[in-house]
Amino acid sequence: MPNALVIGNWKMWGSREQAKALVSSVAGLNQSGVEWGVCPPFPYLQIAIDQLGCDRVGAQTVSADQDVPHTGDVSAEMLADLGLRWVIVGHSERRADRCETDDVVRAQVERALSQGLVPIVCVGETLDQRNAGEAEAVVIAQLDAALRGLASNTDLVVAYEPVWAIGTGVVATPEQAQAMHAVVRQRVKDLGLSGDILLLYGGSVKPDNAEGLFALADVDGALVGGASIDAQAFLAIVEAAAAAKAE
Ligand code: 13P
């Protein structure tokens, strides 16, 4: 298992030309101890696969359903057919704007696992929830819904992404990030899963704050949004992970 994992979530960014340019700029990246990959929009998955190989590519979501005629949806079978490695599930943008409830996220986790994909399960509280002192309870409830009852050796990744830090430039402080990651680590163990599951932090990760985050005991990497569509920034974040985890 690598010491660290850095995943770029491109969200709804780019064109074919931009996708090609970005993957070719990061294609040679190789830092010992750090695994990395990208999650482009569906139409650009093949571009990333062609240049990076399947093992460095994931999707941003997956249908919770199987064998139903759902216009616009993409099944876990299709993602596996492409050879993808990861799929992000439970991102707060989809929980909030695409009505992806805990039950939907759970179904997505199961669909992904059934096809040998590694789910990157996103959890995180809103600012109102944090201000109300509910942050830990919200995150624990999301973890319970997504993970309870899974086999102990299930291969998955958890990403803690406080909603108030996503795309805002307001990164969690090291104290906030470490405190919640420790809670997540403990809960994952209490749910009977391996304590070695990689825990990513997401939310305004940039080259200038990455090293401090990666130095934290329970932060094993990052799920990077905006900075992942800037090749130099993404490279710097992966390098920061390598530097921090080598220490
Ligand atoms: P930003 O890095 O742009 O804040 O996005 C984080 C995120 O949502 C990654 O999934």
C-alpha cells in the first residue's frame, strides 16, 4: 500500500484539447510512496486512460442502479469495462444538488465494489452543521450509512471534505483536519474495516498548504479540485505528499 494518495477531481472542467494537454503534462509524474490519479468528466475518461493508463484514472460518480433504462446514467459495469480504478461517490456537490442521499451513496458504494472499482467515499459537514457543533455526528452518520456491514478487507478510500472548504479558498486548519481525520479513522475501525484505509482531505488544497496537511498523522493524501486542473499545482501537491510522507 502506498503511503499517500493524491486524486485530482476535475469536476465539470475542460475540453478535449485541455484534457489532452493536462494529462500529458502530468503523465511522467512518479514520486515514490505516492499514488496519484485523476477523475475527469466522463467524455474525457478515455483521453486520460490512453495517456496515463487505467490505474491512474477514476470516474466522478456512478449510477446506484443496475439494468434499468436511466437516461444519462453510467453504470458501474461501464466504468469497469473501461478498466477504471476508482470512482468518487458521495461528493457533497452531488449530495446537495443531485439528491444523492445516504441510501443512494450506499448503493453506489455497493455497485462500485461489485465491479471491482475502488470507491472514494466523500463525507463532510456544512458550515452551519460545524457551527452548531454537529460536524462529527454528521460525518459519522455518513460513514455509517456508506460503510456499515462491508467486509473487513474492502478496498476503499475515504475523503473528508468539509463543505465550507470546497472551492472557497478556506482550507481547514491542521487542527480541524487532524481532529476529524482521527474521528474518521476510529469510526472506520469501529465499523470493522481496516485502519489502513487511506483517508484523504479535500477542500481548497493548494501547493502552499499541502505540505502542512500531509504532515498530519491521519491525513494520507488529498482529493484536489481546482488545483488539479493546473498541472504545475497538481505536480507540486504530489511532490509535497512525497516529501511529507518520506519524513
Ligand atoms: P477544491 O480543491 O476546488 O476546493 O475542491 C475540492 C473538492 O471538491 C474535491 O473533490
